[in-house]
Amino acid sequence: MKEPQLYRVGTLTYTKSALGRLYFWLLWGDFTYFMVESVVPSAIPLKFKHLDASNFLMGIVLATVPKIIGGIFNPVVSFRSDRFRSRWGRRIPFIAATMPFLVLCFLGLAFVDDIGPWLGRTFPALGHTFTNNILILIVLSIFLIAFDFFNTFVTSVFWYLFNDVVPEQLISRFTSWFRMVIMVTGMLYNELVFPYVESHFKEIFIGAAVLYFFGFGSMCLFVKEGEYPPPPQNTDGATGPVAALKTYARECMTLPHYWYLFLIGIFGTLAGACGMFSIFFQKITMGLNLHQIGWLAVAGAITCFFCVPVAGWMGDRFHPIRVVLWGTILAWVVSPINFIWLFWRPDPWTFYYCSLAQTVFLGCPIGMMCQMDFPMLMRLLPKERFGQYSSCRVLLTSIVGIFSGALGGAFLDIMTKHYGEKTAYCFIPFWSFVFSTASLFFMYKLYVSWKYYGGDESYVPPMPVRAPKASVTA
């Protein structure tokens, strides 16, 4: 009788049926996570705008503060997660422990319109000092900051879980399915939920809380991690936070090879600093309604759904670093097309069809090539320190992001002052193009460095050479 095919990663062994169950629960977690995570960046800017908040304030609360929180806590959580050992694994405990707090944050965001005025009535000093809109803005900002803090524990380790439980020979195909689930999730969200974020804000956030608790919680319950080897030692075998910091800095920040990777993320963050305001370009400048914006997103999701398996095949065939490099070059070449909106203001339906064509034939295919950065990281970074190196990238991009969101908002406020609100949002592509040029340069440098360290045939993630300890003599 033929032996069943087995798949192994670390101490975990899967049959085909067990692998199918693993994929189901990981992809179910992926679906619930991205469905819920889509709510905040799409609904909250509209809520701020409804409350007459400035672009600068939105940049601070929605970009600067999250980057500060991520920059401080992501490296700590990632470094500890790489070295954490428990009967439940090293990733899932960080997700499960913060789940109740995130659910409370979603519920708090759902009831901000009730909590703000209630505070004004309960505490007359507040009611006389601030209007209801300002009180709602304060409460909204507090719950958003709390959400960003607890969500850091999830975003820091969720991605690393795949690298620990999915067999290496299947990771590229799994990543493709992972992206396809994201596409379906985005399509469903933009078609069924997004058009109602202004009219049913409370109900949507209550639904997000319930879905997150039961959906993401079931993934934590049914996905099992294996046993891990003893954690890597700190520099010179020392213990304590200082030794951990020295180890972190020495291993992550002393090789140009990894700095190229970090700089790609840094300039990519700067390039996307104005991205949160794109909805205002579509809605205010070009006159689209939320249904049209949602249809564009759905069309993009459908297109990406069919493009992502091709990108995954290209990653396996040519290596993800080449696919990302080609995608970055193409994105840089075609991005000046968006400069035209500064000089041409068609009616909303003409703009809609132009954007639809651009999304389907250019944006999505090129974007899916760039989205191969996740398997690229798994191929470039040391596996036993994957979280550590990934978090260093997040740390540096977060430091830049602390300023980039506020700078992007201030830039648009300046453009608004000189050219008016409708024209100001047309300058978003100019901002993006400048910083994308630098990101492309360092992407090429990373490719050259990868070739230097072995390329296709013999690449091994480089590590700093540790100086021998001085011997002690009598």
C-alpha cells in the first residue's frame, strides 16, 4: 500500500488532509482579519471629515501616532516572539492575549457619537469647554490610539506564523492563495460594507467586533504551532534588555544588504504618506460617490484575484526579488499618467471609466508583482530571526512614518491654501513619484547585493561576523 505523502516544517508533520485543514483555518483567519482591518482605514477618515477635522489632524492621529506606537512596540514584540517558547507556540499567544482588548476598542469606536455627548452632559466643565464634535473627536482619537497599541501585537506576529507552520516548498503557493483571499475580502467589503460606512457607522463597528472575536479567535484555537529549537543567544551570551538591544542592533543594522531592504520600506512609506487622502481626491475633486468608489475597488479586487496566481508563478519561476524589481520599475514608469488630473477635469463618469481602465490594465497587474515582497522577505531574511529582521524594517519605516503622515497632511493643507481643496488632492501623485524614485534605486541595490551573496544558486542570508571573545589569562 502506498505511503501517504507527508509535509514537514520543523517538528510539524502534515498529511494532505491535515494540510488542507491548516490552510482552511489560516485562510479563514486571513479573511476575518482583513475584513475587520479594512474598516478602520476606510471609515475613520470619513468620520474625521464629517467632524470637520483638518488634514493635519488626520495625519497625526491616523499616521503619526500609529507609527510611533509601531516603532516602539513592534521590534520588542517581534524580538520576544522569536525567542518566546510556550506549549501554545511563540506567535499565537501574542494574538490571543490582545483579542479581548481589540474587541473593546471596536465597540468603543462604534459608540463614539454617544460617548462624546455623554461626557459633555456628565462633566459640565467639559461640556462648556468643548463642543460635541470636539468631544467626539477626542473620544475617537483615544479609542484609535488604544486600537493601534493592541493591534501592534497582532500585526507584529501574524505574518510570522505562516513562516513557522507552512512547509517551505509550499510557501509561495500558499502566499498566492493568501493574496487571493485578501482580494475576495476586499471585493466583499467594498461591495457590501463600504458604501454604508457613513450611514451605518455604529452597526459596522459592532459587526467588526463580533467577527474579530469569533473569526480570528477560531483560527488561534485550531492552528497548532510545533516545537522550536532553543532561542538564539544574545551578543556574548549576556542577558537583559541592554544585551537584547545590542544584539538587535548588531545583527540587523551592520550590513548594507539589509539596509537596502530597510531603505526601500522607508521611501515607500514616504511615497504613500498621502495615500489616506486619495478617497478625497475621488470624492471631492473628481465627484465620485461612495458606490462608484466601491465599484472601482471591487473591479480592482477581481482583477487582482486573477493576477495574483500569475505573480506567484513568476515568483517561483524567476525568484520574488526579480518580480518585485520589475514591478517597481513598471510602477515608476506609468505613475506619471496620474499627473493629467491636474490639467484635465472630466465629468465623474468619464473619470470613473478612465480610472477603471487604469486599475484593470495597469494598477492591478503591476501591483501584484510588487506584492511579491512578502515571499521575497521569506527568501532573503534568516528564518530563525525572521520576526527580528522584519520588525527592524517596521521600526525604521515607523520612525519615518511618524513624520510622513503629518508632512503629507501639511503638504495638502498648503496646496489647499494656494490652489483650493479640489485642486490640492491632484498633487498626491507628484508627492508619490518623488519618493518612489528613491525606493526604486534601493530596490536595484538590493538586487545587486543578493547576486553578490549567491543569488539563485547559493544565497545564504548574511550575518555579521561575531568577534571572538578575548581570552582571560592569569
